[in-house]
Amino acid sequence: MRLGRIVVMVVVVGVVAVGMSACLAGNAADDRGPLEVSVLSSRPETVTGGDALLLITLGEHDSKRVGVTVNGNDVTAMFRETQDGQFVGLVTGLEYGLNNVMVSVDSDTRGQTLTLVNHSAAGPVFSGPHEQPFNCETDTFELVSGETLGDSFDQDCSIVRRVDYFYRSIDDDELKSLPDTTGQLPANIATATTLAGDDVPYVVRIETGTVNRAIYQIAMLHAPGVGDSVPSPWRRSPGWNGRLIYTFGGGCVNGWYRQGNTTGGVTDDVMLRQGYAVASSTLNVYGNNCNDVLAAETMMMVKERFIEAYGAPRYTIGWGCSGGSYQNHQIADNYPGLLDGIIPGCSFPDVGFGTIPMITDARLLDRYFREEANVEYSLEEQRAVAGFLNLETMANVSVNAGRINVSEFCPEVLSEEQRYHAKDNPNGVRCDVYSHYINIYGSDVSSGYARRPLDNVGIQYGLGALNAGVITPAQFLDLNQHVGGYDTDGNVVVERTTADSDAVRIAYETGRLTNGGGGLATIPIIDYRAYSDDRENGDVHVRYHSFSIRERLRKANGRTDNHVMFVEDDRHGLYSSQSPVLQKALAEMDQWLDNLSGDQSDDPVIERVVRAKPVTLVDSCWSREQTPMQIEETQVRGGGRCEELYPSAPSPREVAGGPLAADIVKCQLKPVDVNDYAVTF
């Protein structure tokens, strides 16, 4: 089973990545089987930057007899054999739009064609028109050396691509600039041992550039002058183990109208010392860009650049916490082939429907209890209504609800003069997540503002607490009469919030609400959670969401055996590669994908995925002692040793009767049924 290339065929499903190809049958005089030409670096219709890495599968043909043209120009000289015997060529100078590739044997005029569609390296490809205004941040983006990139040279925030070398010192275990890339390596340089068992100098090559208006970085072990001086698809670095980790950064608030000056990180020692290549970009940090479509497009373009420069990886692993988990889940589900396996941490299924209902409900409840309640509630009664393990979580996460407000989270790079104000600047920039998704949801005809799939009509807040006898009917009725909703600017108002019906439909149809039945149905997933539900001041990363994404997988596919949960306490932080448990997740994922890539059977993909899962990889939690013990136990809510150690409290909407999957955008109203209540009104 071949992993690591972009999925394209008539139907796009699963982890197998096989670029679209054109076949050329052998003729009667020389029947040596068909030739096949495919795109390694992207799908044929999503080529960017004027170049593409092509693979010609020769069959029994001699490569010397094969000719290749692009738009009628002979490019055969661009093709040569890689170290593993593939016949690969990087075609450059593609025209914008359609480009015709023809492959023939002995100049046979019956050669088959393949059409490439080339787009600008600055994008867009499928995310829609570029957001404006857009603030460049190359001048504040810092390299490992502390040097910045300086000013960009055009309106797309572009820079000239650059390569820098750093080495890890045995003196203080820090990365330092390599002063001389042509001479002797420093005496204090560390040695790394890759997964292949090769000992190589711990020199890190970092490429920095721009695509899709994002700053990207690609890092791998490569000492200049060792082997080929510049890695390429034809001669890979001795320090690269052939795998790629793509890191996704967290956040969401302030994640609009900006290029960003941070990536998900590419210098992690645990990854690099094993020989992994690591890539990321500023628009794959949700604190810079809280839009999964733009994040997917950017990741696609960075991976395209990676393949063109270094060759196709055996497989690509998604890595990231919180806002990084959104990207892991949605890119894997909606754009299969970009990621072959994912390790989401501090997980949410998606921002729009896993997170936003929880935090906006929390804000309404927090305000109600503080300002609007006409009856008294004890702290425990409030907690029972909110659902959270820790009542402080309600106030904590309600702050994050500001992402739906048009004024609360404008990034600092956006000037005051540019920002929306209802009276002083009604045509200004609106700093909310829905305005950032206007290309997806569209705009309301009457107001011109972004449509919102946000709704709380019919939600019976506190229903579970009522039926459990924790709150009274009087409290329940007062709560639901006065809890309120949000106006078009995201301010709390008396009326409940009504979703735009087109936005609701679009959310389901386009995968903005993660379904789980796309690419997620057939890739390895290890959900890692450093438990934070019990933090003294509360935390948004509640364990409930791990069960929510598993439930979506179950509803979509009828099974969840490609999904494994790891849970431990947060002594190492929420998502640190210094955690032995997270290191184990990476090692197990690598073994899982390695096993899967060796399965050449014709069995259904999900059967191969489950069969490839290492026997040592099972649902587990780790005890809270100084030396934690692994507890192998299927993770379920409401029972078991792991649930005792790390209880998964519900969200406000689950207390109100919503499903664990958190996949209902808008409730259907029905007549009141007294049988729904365990009390008498």
C-alpha cells in the first residue's frame, strides 16, 4: 500500500495517495506494457508556482526511449532515475491555467496526455478570493538565529526563499547558527541517530519561504557537503528518514487579516533527532488563521513545495494541539491524501460546532447567573447547569466566545482606523470568525455581513440538571426565559440566536462540521489528551471533545477501531514532545503507518488500517503517581479506572439534551411533551 502522495481518482477516499495518471498502451510491435505518468507533488488540477514533480512508471520500457513534452516543448532532459529507481522529473515554467503533458515511446504520436492546471504561488486555489485587508508580518518573523526576514517585496507578503543551517551543540543542547557551510563542522556538534539507525551530524537545514501569503518553513537533518550538497528528489539527505511531520499551531482568537509571525514549529528535537522532516506555516497556526479551508489549502501548497524540493515522503503525520487538532481532523477528513495519520492533542472536532456552541453557551450562562437570574442558584446548581467538572471553566471559556464578536479580538496588526464600529465606522473590518469564513458561508443579502450557522433556539438549558433533581422547575423556567442569545455583532441580547439556513446547509455539505466519514474513516488516529478539566481556573480543552469526535466516527462509519485514545495528566503541559506518552504516540503512529505501507492486499482500506495497528497500541490512560503506570482500558464515559482518574464532564448543550457527537447545528422544534421531564410544573 503506497502512502505519501496526493489522492486523486474519480472518487477521492482513503489514505492511498496515487496521483492522477495517464496510461500509454504498448503498440503491437513493442508490447512492453503501459507507461503511466502521474503527479507526485499535487493533484493535476491544483498545481501551483509553475512547477510540478512528475513520475513516469516505465513498466518494461527503457527510459532512454521515453520522451516527454509540456505544451509541445521537449522536457525529457528534466527526467532521471531516483535512488530507488523511479523515473522522475521536475517540470518548470508552466503557464497559468491549462498545461498539456505528453509522454511517448520512440516519438510515437499516439502518446497519452495529462492536463495540469497551474495556479499562482500566492494563491488562492480553492479557498476563494484573498481576504482584505491582510497584514504582512515578515519583518517580525524570527529565525532560530533571532534574525528577522525583513520586509516583503509585494502585496502578497512574499520573500525570496532562503536556506539557513543550524547545529545542535553538545555543550548546551541548543541550536546554533552554523558559521561555515563549506568547511569543517564544529567540534562540539552533536550526533543524531535516525530511525534507520544511521548516525549523522546534528545539522539542521531550514528552508524558509512564502506560499499562499503564508510564511512556511521546512526542516531536516542535512550537513552541507555530506552526500549531495543540496537535497533533491533524486538524492535525498542521509539525515532524512523519509517521513514528514506537519505541525499545526493552536489558537483562534485574533486569527484573521494577518500573515502571522509564528508556525507550528519545525525545530523539535524529538522529531529531528530521529530523522523526521518537519514542515509548517504561519497560516497553519489558528491564532493567525482560524479557517480550516485556508489552512488546508496552505498545507497542500507547502507539501507540494516539499515534494518538489525533496521528493515524496513515505507518509505524512499531522501533529498539533487545540487549534492544531481542528486542522488535523478537518484536513484529514475533507482533503484526503494530504495527511496519512494524525496525532491530535487537546482535541476538538472543529471550531464551528465542537467549540463555538460550548463557549457561547458558557458566556450566556455566566452572564445569566451573574446579572439576569431572578432566582438564586448555589455554585453546585450552576455547575450542574453548565456541565463542566469545574465551575470556573464556565467563566474561563466564556472569554473565548469573543471570537464571534466583531470587536473583541482584532489582531494588533490591524489599525484602529480599519476596525468596525457600529456608529463610528460601520464599514470597518469585522473581527469575528464568521467574517473570516465569508468565502464559505457567503453574506446575508440584507446586511452584507457574513452568514452564521449559530443557533440556540429551542435549547433547554439545564434540562439534565432539572431531571436529576439538582435544580427546581422555577430555576429551569427562569433560566430559559432570560438566558438570551447573540445579535449580528456578537453582542448578548434578550432574543435567542437564529442561524442562517443557508449557512447551516453549507456547514454540513462542505465539511465545516466534521463528519468523520471522509478521510478520517480510513486513516490511523491517535487522540492524545493531557487532562485539564480539573485545572483550578478552568480550561477550554475539556475531555468531552475526544469522545465527541469518536462518536462522529461511529455515526459515520459504524466503527471506531482506527481511533485510539491516550490520556494522562498535564504535568508536561497540554502537548509537549517531552511527554513520554506523546513520544509513544509518535512511535506507535510511525509503526502503524510503516505496517500499512507494506500491505499490498486488495482488502478494503479500513481493514488494512486496522490490521496494521500495532498490537501494543490500545486505548490507555496513565496513572497520576510520580512514576505513572499505563492502564490499558477501552475509554468510555461513566465507568472504568480511567474515567475515575480523568472524568469527562458534559458541555452545557449536552446537559440540555444535545448529542455527544455535538453535530446538531439547529434544533427541530416540537410541542412540549411532559414525558420529557422528571418533574411537574
